[in-house]
Amino acid sequence: CNVTGNLAFIKAAQRGKMGVVAGVGTAACVVPLMYSVLIGESLVPRAWLGLGVMAMGLLLLYLPDMLRDGQESNATPVFLLSLVSAVCWGIAIVVLDLART
């Protein structure tokens, strides 16, 4: 899964702005957090707030490119490739943690 994440990241970086692609890539931390919630751990309210702020930040980062009128934009495929990258990296973190135990 880590290889898939790296390939998706490279493809997104080729197609879009590196700063934006890297910003979405940092969302990989969401997958381990959601896994912890699924196995019964609880998050403090500050962690939930942080997740919300991150989601809003990602939207604010990409919405201007997605909503451009009259111009062809590749923002949506780049966003999706970046998101695939982040999810794959997050899954790799969870798998590595599970392998440790």
C-alpha cells in the first residue's frame, strides 16, 4: 500500500501544485486516528477539532481551483490522487503498528 501511495503522490505532483499535493498528503494521519476510534479508543475533543480544521483547510486549499469558471481544471483528479496517497500511507502506518504487536 505504501508503494501505491508513493506512486499516487508522484502522479499528483506531476499534474498539480506541489504545495497543494503535499498538503493533502499530510492527511495520512486521519487513517490511524479513525482506526483507533474503530477499535474502541476515544479521542479528546481537541483531536476532533483538529480533524475538522484539517478537513476545512483541505477544502479551502482546493476549492478555488475546482470552482474556476470557463477554464479546464485538473484540480479534481489531482485532489483524488493526493487523497489516495494519503489513505494508502495511513493504512501503511496502521499495518506497521499491527505488525509490531
